[in-house]
Amino acid sequence: MGAKTALLPSGPRSLEELFTAMYRGKRKVSEFASLNVAASCTRKSFTHKGRTRGIVIPSDKLRGCHEFIRLFLLDFLPVEIDLVFSYRKGVGAFDAVKQHASSRHFFVTDIADFFPSIKRDRVLSIIQTGRGISPISDLDAWMERIVELVCLDGELPVGFSTSPAISNAALRPFDQAMRKECGALGLVYTRYSDDLVISGGDAGVVERAQAFCECHLREAMHGEFQLRPEKSKFLHVGRKIKLLGMVLLPNGRISIDGATKSEIEVLLHFYLRDRAKFAAMGEGDERKVEARLAGLLNYANTVDQSYLDKLRHKFGAAPIDLFIHRSFG
């Protein structure tokens, strides 16, 4: 579980004992027991591609509570690991797309208002699945308090470090129903957070996916979630197949989207030729742009090595490797 928990006592222990051992007295379990969650948050909004989203930023004390919950409870929650590729160490969107590499026909969609649709009662039922799995021996005594700490206004907030893992576990009944349905039909199903992809070799079978996907989501999750109709579409080899921001080529190779390639190449050009313009792309903050470019190049390194080789040929190996291996955080 990492360096912070390496020296903790083994076997089930009380929450107080584990919390005290984890923070070695730097944080008090009384904070965990009584911290006012609403008063320990600030709300911010940001706009990306014309869409404004809200995010909740927890205080340092609340973040400490969340880190404990994540390490000693949420990391143990059951997830369909061969179907769900979001927010898990060692896998990502590329691994989800890779499952569909041999398919010819695709149905892609996402779930509307995903995190806010995960309400308090659903979170409680998810936490309860930690019984017997988590090393917290007195989990039942803390169950309600843990739910209070990870929810805000009765729902799962965007911005808490605990929300991603809870969202992975939240849809397990639906994931299991989709496994059974898609397995019987010879289809491939993956989920990355709220993004769903179903694919196969038979167009007629794939075209049934929207109906049974909506049915299973409604029945398995008791009507708590809805697909986003405007984001639901069918794709077929012969036209551009874009899945989770990546492009699936007809030969089954995965590459990154053209817009992302353009951004990488513009940033590299200005980094090498005009540092003033490079900095201007981050409102004068050159480190911010460097961090952005490093993230994009590491993404390319994960998804498409052949494209990275082209960048090395065009811009030189030194700047590419610099951004891949150096931290710009």
C-alpha cells in the first residue's frame, strides 16, 4: 500500500489504531470523528471547451481523512478489474481501448452526471461491501461517519480523492450484467469511469447494444443512472474510430487524436524556437506550459511509440526525452 503504510501493524486493527499509526500523531482521530465536511471545502468552477464544471476542493485536514479512507477501505472494494480501467494503478484509458482493437463495429456512450448521480444511500451500500475485506476491524461502528466524510450535499462530489474509487465500485452490478450479456453475444465491453464502449464483429449485434445497455443500467442500478443520448453513437471501421480520446486505426493500432498531435508539435516548436510564445501559451507561466507538454508527451509515450519516434526525428531526441523523464510538477 505504499511507504506511508509500510510500518503499520499487520492484520485487522481498530480505525483509531490504524489512523494513529499512519499519521504518527501528526493528525488526530478526533478530526476524523467530528470534522465538519461542508465547512472544510471550497467550491470552484472551470470552463473547458465551452462547458463549465464545478469542483470541490477539500481542506488539508479533510484530505488527510480521505487519504486514510482510500488506503484502508476504498482500495479493497471489489471492482470488475478486467472491465473497468479507470482510476486504477497500472492501467488506464489505453488499456480499455486495447480490448477493442480487433472489433469492427462500436457503440460508445456515457452516463449523464455520473458522480452527482451516486447518492448517499448508494455510497453506504458500497462502503458496506468493505466488511471482511478492509483491515479496519470496527468498520461497522464508523460506517455512517465514513459516508459523511466522502459525500457532500448527499452525493459524491467531483474533487474528493475518494470519489473515483467509489465510482468504480458503484456500478459493479451493472458491470456484471454487461459482462454476462456481452459474453453471450460475443461482444467486448469496457468502462472508463462514465464512458462505456461495446464492440464486436457483427454490426447487427452491436446495434442492439444501446437497448440492452439502457435496460441493464435501469434494472441493475434501480433507475439511479441515465445514459447521455447526445453522446451515444455507433461507429464502424471505414470511418474515424475515436475511443476515449484515442484513435483506433483499421489495422488495430492505437494512436492519439490529431488535435493532440497538433498541440504537442506546436508546443515543441515554440519551446525550441520562441520561448516567449511558449510561455504565452500558459499566460506567461513557462513552468505551466512545460508541465502540460510533459503530460502530453508521456501520454504519447504510453499510447503510440511510433508517433514518439517521429517526434524524435523531427525535433530531436534530447527535448523529447527531457520532457518524458523530468518532472515539471
